[in-house]
Amino acid sequence: MTTRSKDTYDYIIVGAGSAGCVLANRLSADQKKSVLVLEAGVKDSNPLIHIPAGTAKIWNDPKYNWSYLSEPEPFMNNRQIYHPRGKILGGSSSINMTAYVRGNGGDYDRWGQMGLTDWTYEKVLPYFKKSENYLSERNDYHGDNGPLKTALSPTEDAIFDSYIAAGKALGYPHQPDFNGVEQEGLSRMQFTTAEGRRQSTAVTFLHPALSRNNLEAITGAHVQRVVFDGIKATGVEYIKGGQKFTVNATKEVILSGGTYNSAQTLLLSGVGPADHLVEHGISVVADRMNVGQNLQDHTCVLVEYERKSASKFQKNLRYDRLVLNMLRAQFLKSGPAAEPLGFGTGFVKSRTELALPDIQILFRLFSMQAHEWFPLLRKPGPSGVGFLSCFLRPESRGSVSLGSNSPGDAPKIINNFFSTEMDRKTMREGFKISRSLATNASFSEHLGIEMLPGDAVQSDDEIDGFIRETANTVFHPIGTCRMGIDEGSVVDPQLNVRGCKNLRVVDASVMPDLTGGNINAPVIMIAEKAADYILGFK
């Protein structure tokens, strides 16, 4: 996984993230096809990457994370928003919170109404099932033979019953399977954590396939640009260890670097708005005005409450217990450190007339101020719980562009969050829903005072101010290489880059708009479907 064996392959995949690892597995299944995967990041060899609780230790490490920052956001008090992205085999599936959420079936039917008739829910459901091996109670909506093990949160805590009861009191049903027949309601989260280990796409798709003689993967290989002969992609140029290499593709170059990096690579390669490329001294291969446009993400705001009842999470943050639990997770694949950090979720409507839920609630069993502790050495942080309300279908649109023509420089990211009145109103309603849940009588034995933001924030203006000052994203960027049937789309419905030959984009950047929930599962589905397009199975 360090050097390549030859100069020419059938397929070159740029990026070994959630999509790239799936493609590597599926394309190399045909032993007659040679496949090279180039990943700028490192191997996933650190044990903390595979232990679910290890996320907290590796999340902010620049060795594993691109750690992008947005430009100052004009509607968020000019704050720069943190945008983590995995820089490692498995990409963000190796550092995320492992939520497995497909989105609402209505999201894909909406894509069908845009003319993407091969991307309706009926057409994509088989690809979700193809990837999955669901270990909890199965039904016709789940797969049982795929490489990706998924399961409900195994964490036991009496507070979950109060969460469900509070929801029912407010008219939100208990939804046992939000990836099944219906999405709406409050639920336990489903995770790509199973049998004590994170199920990243590197673990489930890439590593099992690397024994094939026709598949190679190189880490530490930062792709500089796609190489073209006219408008035909013929290979890529990359840097490894300070040395520049060129490698050729006889069939296709496939960009799977994610919403930020795939757009940046297209621009650096001369595919994008001509005036922007010329401004940076880049020769124009294809004048595609919407490369880097249509950026979307799920914004969220956090409300936290003091926990009065006993918290196993807080108890297990004591240093000696933490060490023992991490050892238990490493060697026995059991115990609290072997369980995902997330817990509950929910999909609700901010307005009753909506067709689909537009707010996702993430309910977690800890405060952001929690930390390791030990008697006499360090006091524990506050024992609390958090309610994140996430807006699922914002109107605001941003962009990814070049700050320079150097591939080593980060792209310029501007989100324009909260630029519309509808977005501001819906985030405000999501905040109020979180408060209504937490202050319901069902939580009376478990929850105390509101720690964040506290009683001082009451009016709509005060809530809006708190959101502008504290809101973040849940790290679901999509859309900068939008697929569509119109000439303005960046890729066509089979994910071919318009205006080019032998070049595709396969990752979250091709999504035309946001699905209702976390996006790792949709990205895996997109890669599964793309593999069939590439291999001619569709």
C-alpha cells in the first residue's frame, strides 16, 4: 500500500473514503479489470480508529482530518465554521459518529421528479440493501448479506424511555425503524458499529478486496490534477513523499474525494467556470459554470440540560474506568467503550403541513463540557445530556472555490447559512422543539436546569442571536458536483462529468439536494449504484 506496480490501470479512483472504498471493491471484483486507489491520507492502523469510543481521541487530529475552515459566514456573525473531513483510508467513515441513516424515501422520489428517474426510492432501495448486513430485527427494508454491519444502539439507559414518553406527549410517535416503512418519530439510532468495532468502508469494503492482484491502494498520495488529452481524462498527477508521479487510466478516472475535494480537483484540472480558472492561471478544459456551486449542509443548534439521575457515561469518564474500558474494548470487543457514542435520534416536522420531517433530533448522553476526571486530581465536568436539532432541507446555498492554484492549499468554502428567512424560522422552531422535549414532565426524574443556553434566552430575537453565535453543522456537505438532466448540472444521471470523457464523480458532491438525515449511508448507496453504471450492469 505504498508504491504502485505499474503505470497504467483500467480505473483510477481518487479518494479512499466512503465512496472510493466501495468502488474499489466492486470494480475489482472483475479480475480482468485493474484498479488503483489513491488516498492523500494515512492508513487506518491506529487502534483508536476502530474502537467506537476512540472517536473522541482522533477526531481533531490533523493526521486523520483535513480540518477545513469556512470563510467568515456573513449570516453567522462572521464566524468561521469548522468542517472536518476524513484524511485516512475509509475517509469520514473512519472518524464519524457512525450513524446509519438513509434519509426519507420521499427525498429520492423528489430526485425522480427532477428528472433523475433512475434515482427514485424504488430504484435506490436495492443498493442500500446490497451493502448492508443488519444485525437487529430485520424486515424487507434491510439487507442481511452485505459487507457493512449495522445495528441499533446497544446502550441501555432508563432515560431513553423518558425520551420516547416526552415525544409521545408532544405528538411524536415512537419509531422503531426509521430506515424502514416510515421515518417520522423518535428512535434509537442505527449505527455502522457492530460487534465492538467501527464498520468503516475501509474495514468492510477495501481491506477484504486488497488481496486481489488487480487492486492496489496507495496512501499519502495527494492528487494534483486530472490529466487530459483534449477533453478525455487519461490519468492523474499526484505527489507522494515530495515526488511527482503520473499514472494512466485506460477506461476512467473517478473522483471520490468528497464534496470539498472533488470540486477542488475538477477546478485545478481545468473543469469549472472559465473566468475563475483563468483568474488562477489554469488552462480551461471544460467551461462548467456550476462546478463548486450548490453547496449544502445540515445546520444544527445544541441545547444542554443538567442530568440529575445517575449517568453511566459520566461514571465511566473516571480515568481508571476509562482505561479499563478501552482495554476491554480493544481485546474483548465489549463494554461501554465498544459501543457508539450516539444514542437517540428523531425525525419531526417544524410545521404540520409539511410532507416530510424537516428536523432531525440527536439525543446524546453527555455534555460537551464533559471530560475525564479522577478524585482529588481533576474534578468531573458537568453531568448532562444534549439535544441537537438539525435542519434537514435548508434553502441556503454556498460554494467551494479556489483560493489559489496550489493543490496544497485548502479550498475556499462559504456556506451562507441562515441567508433566508425560512432557514432562520425553521432553526428557531427546531430549537423550541428540543426545549419542549427536555422540559416535558416525562424527564422530571432525570433532568434539571438548562445549562445551554439557559433562561436568559427566551424571545425569538434572543434565540436567533444564540443560533447565529453557536450553530454549527453535523458535517453533511453535499452538492458541489450536482447531478441532473439539465445542461447546467456538473454530472449526468450516470455521474459522468459533462463536457469531458472518461471522467466521473462518485461521492456526496453529486447529490442535487440534501436527504433527510446523516449522509454516509446515501454515499455508500451512490457508490454501489455507480459501480453498476461503470461496469455496464445497468
